[in-house]
Amino acid sequence: MENIKEVLQQAALDYYNGNPTMSDEQFDKLAEYGKYEEVGFSSRDNRVPHAFQMFSLQKVFSHEMNDKKPLGDYKGAVTVSPKLDGAAVSLIYVEGQLHKALTRGDGIRGLDITEHMKSLVPNSLGEFKASLLQVTGEVVAPKTIKDARNYAAGALNLKDIEEFKSRDLRFIAYGVQESWNECWSIDMSYLLKFGFDTVLSNDWTAYPDDGLVFRIDNYKDFRSLGYTSKHPRGAYALKQRNEGVITKLVDVIWNVGKSGVVAPVAILEPIDIDGALVSRATLHNMRYINDLNLEVGCLVEVIRSGEIIPRIVSRAN
């Protein structure tokens, strides 16, 4: 399991450096298999604590809804908002003034990007003088920009602030702590008054997303469900599995990665997926191969997971 941990730590580091090499779905599946509990890149060097922990969201695919029932039998109001695909950021306000802006990091600590974010968010909350407030949200770039997610995440690491300001970026808020109303949706409307964009103030179709977020609106009900080590039980992200393309599994080779881990790679009969010619796909490990009942010569369904990494999701014959 140590090798899996090394792979996931490297993938997390790549993600938080703005160059993701593994999709969220792949990361979660491999983390589940390897019993990897850390959320994000765990290095604490030069990192600053968030005022409140930034949790991830439980991810549920549409075909799993009946089995998982992520909110149980909850009957109250549930909000729906886009799950924007960019870089998560926390903003810490002290006495109504912007004090710190941090990357998500490992959810406990993040890199200080205060100077970057001053050009994207309100620096003052006006007459609102709460002693401590954390606003969380996503820095996103328009879909028209190639690799918009990487473009947004990478921008946060730019040392040249003027170059950062020149990028087409937007901060869209999705959280507040400590809350000051009974319901999350009302807090979002308050953020609008302070000059923020929020996930409820627009449909944001011009920006990339990777699903929908379902959240219990009432804070008391939300908190009553509690948290796991990684995510709240009162919210989840609903995702659709990408449509796959069928091709032939020609061979399986073993590749040594940068960390020294040896992993199987599928050699495919070349196919076009979303404009990219694909001839290889990740297979993770032998258990993954056995679970899908794969063998050389069989037909397989391939997707570009996260629109980046080709992956076999099933045997097709």
C-alpha cells in the first residue's frame, strides 16, 4: 500500500501545483482501494492554517443514487448548484477586512495567495464587522480557454502578480463560516450584498463544471448529520459518467513511474475521443484488471477521465 500512497501524494502535489495528472474520480477510486485517508497534498512547508477546515464533497454517480442514498431519508429543503471546476480558495476576513487568502492545500493548511486574490474579491465587507469570517469558493476560468481548470489552478502559483491580474479569472463563492443565518441559501444572498458572485447568483454555464452539488439548506439539519474525516454528510456532488468509446485491447505493458511504482498500461487500437487520438489507457493494478475481467484481444469501453487521462471503464464483449 505504500506505493499507492506515493502515487496519490504525487498526484495531489501535481493538482495543487496546477498540473493535475489524475482525475478526481481516479484519485478517489485509488484512495478507496489503498485506504488512503489524507485529503490533498500533505506537505505543511510554508503553509498557513485555514480558519475552518475545507472539506471535500462525497461524489455520487447517477447510477449509484438508489443504492447510496447520500442524504438518507431527509425530507427538508435541498439546494442544487453547479460544482464548478477550478481551484478552491478560502478568504479570511477579520473585522470586515480581507486578512488572508489561501489555496485549499490539504484542507487544513494552504498557500498564502492574498496578493493574488485582492484583485478578484472584495477587500472590505463595508459595515459588516464580524470578528472572523471565512468565505470559500472556486477560482475559475471560462470554458473558451483551453484546459481552463489547469489555467485557473496554475494562475494561483504565479509569482508575477501583474501576470495574474491579466488572466481571465473569476472567484465564485459557495461557503461561509461561521454562518450568520438559518439557511445556507440566505447566507449566499448576503454575500451578493457584499460584492461576491455566488454559485446561486447565476447558472455559470460559461465556466467548466463537473456535476451538481446537492446540499441541505438548513444549517441545523446539515450539521446534525455530521462529518466524515473527508466530507460533510449533508451535501454531495452528483456526477454523470462520461460516454465511452469502444476499441480493442491490443496488449498490456508495465510502466515504471517517476516515483518508481510499476503499473500496468493498456495498449489500445487507436481511437478518437473528443478530438484526441488515444492509443493507451491507465489500468492502475492487477486487481483493477481482474475486476473488469480484461484480457488481450477483448473489446473495452474507454473514456477520457476528467477530459484528460484515458481510462478503461468496462469490458464491452
